[in-house]
Amino acid sequence: MKIHINNKRGFTFTVIVTVATILILLVLLLRNNVMVHCNNLDVKSGPNVSYQTTGKINAGTRVQILNHQDNWDHVVYNHSKIGWVPDWVIRNKNLKTATKLSESTIVLDPGHGGSDSGALSTHNKMEKTYTLQTAKKAAQQLREQGANVIMTRDTDKTVSLFSRPGFSTKNNANLFISFHFDSSPDDNTASGFTSYYYHDGRSKQLATDINNQMDNIPIDNRGVEFGNFLVVRDVKVPSVLLEMGYINSDKDFKHIENPEYQELVAKDVKHGVTDYINSIY
């Protein structure tokens, strides 16, 4: 009788452990099982838009997440296929159709900030204020298209000049854009905007693609130029520094401080980045 009771308790314990294990596995499976809400999502052979496309996923498809790397998920889809998709896209319930832009990570760098005011207008308005306002508008434009946007600062805080290029490496970014406003030695002696690059090849192409969208800017286009600036020199991804007007020119500053001008710049940056990414990937 005693042996019978011990066997019964052992069987009960085994059943409880088995059921608990199954429940835990089901919870883990369900937690890592995600429905995709957009169409035309590329599946990549590695964790970046630059890798080869190996398949496509459309809205309604469920994916099982195996692991995570550099903001990308390694997934199983259609029961047996495996590949990489950007985690910010598969969790985006508002994006209807994925694009190369929505699968890209972009670092935006509002110049100066905090204790570094940048250049000054003729009425002592600080460059750091307008670089942040313009970069935020560009971030919004790009995020509305589904892109993963990282900002080196999104408030008026000090960010080391030497740390800014590293944001692109740390976030596995595809490109880097730094926003600035120029200043001449003497007030009201220069005007216009310039797109600077340091590295030939893709950085120069990025600067050119953005600059080509800016014919609607109401100040002179000074073109695409080589610029030996640390933030575009020491960065490891295609990069550009935009000087979007002379802040100590009263003619330019009336535009620089205008939210409509900033919105126009942001929209042109979005179009230029889209052209660049579509041509590269």
C-alpha cells in the first residue's frame, strides 16, 4: 500500500512538471511570435539592409523570433524559412508598405548643444537652437516613412564632438547627417547653403543626392563641397554635414528661424536620403 501511494505521488509530480514545462514553452513561443503588419518587407541574409534579400513577408504573416542583433530580429517565417528583419518595422502597426528607407537606420546630428552655443546671429541667437529644431523635423519626416532614426541629441544638452561619429557604429547605422548653420567672419557678408562630405564615393553621393533636392530652398545653393570636419571625417558610414544658411546673415536668418523653412529642409533631406538609399540598396 505504501509503495502504491509513493508511485502515485511520483506520477502526479511528473505530470505537474511536464505540464509546467509545456506551459513555459508555450509562453516563450507566443511571446516571440509576432505578426507583421506591413507588406513588401524584405528578408535579409544578415542584420542590415545592406545584406542580400532572400525573401519577402507581407501583412498578416507571423514570424518566430530566434534571436536579436543590432536592432534586427533573426526569424523563422512561412514555417521553415529563416532570415533577418528590422525589429522596428515588424513592430510598427502604422506602416502599410515597407521600403528600403523604412529598413534603414539613420543617425541625425544636431550640431552643438548645451554649453556649446555654436555660431551667433546678429541678435545673438544661438546656432544650437536651430540645428535641433531642424533635425527634429527631419527625424519626424523620416520616421513617418518607417525609418529607424537615432539622434545624437534631442534636447539642449552637451554632446562631445568626438563622441558623435560613434553613434553610427554603436547603432549599426546606414548613414549619418549633421545639421549646422554657417557663419562668416563679418556679419552680412555671406549667404547660402552648402552640402559637405569628406570621403569620396558614397558620402559624396549622399551629399549630392540631398543637395539635388534643394532647388526649392529660398537662399543660394553653394553646391556640394569637400569639408574636413571631424563628424564626417571620423565616421565609418556614408556621412554629410549640411550648412543650411549663414546664421550671421540677416537675409538668411529670417529663413533659418522660420519653422516653414526648417520643414522644407527636412522634407528635402528625406527625399535626398530616399534617392540615395534606393540607388545603393
